[in-house]
Amino acid sequence: MSKIITVRLPEEISEKLDDLSLEIRRKKSFIIKSALEQYLDEYADYQIALDRLRDKQDKIITSEDLRKELEI
């Protein structure tokens, strides 16, 4: 099921969206949906990383230690 959301964009962003839409021959709604999906996925990864950094019991290892552990 889909929901309709209305968004106000600055003119500059709207023009870039129009240009991209014409260039890749996709609807603006497709571009916005794709951008939001990517942003939300990356934000979720960012939150996981922050949670791990704040977790005092989560061991932090150096890249050197990781290479040794993986025998790289």
C-alpha cells in the first residue's frame, strides 16, 4: 500500500530533480523514493555504528589486529 506525501522543495532542488528526471527518463516520484530508501538504509547503519561505539562492552579492535585475526 502506498501513501501520498506532499513536500515543499527549494526551487534549486526542484530544478535539479526535474533535470535528473528528464536525463534518466524516470518519474520524479521514483527518484525521490529511491533517494529516501537509500538515506533511510544508510541512517540505520549509522545508528548501529553509533550504538556500537557507545557500548562500553563492545570490543574495539584496530585494523592491524583485524588483519592478524583474519590472517591477511
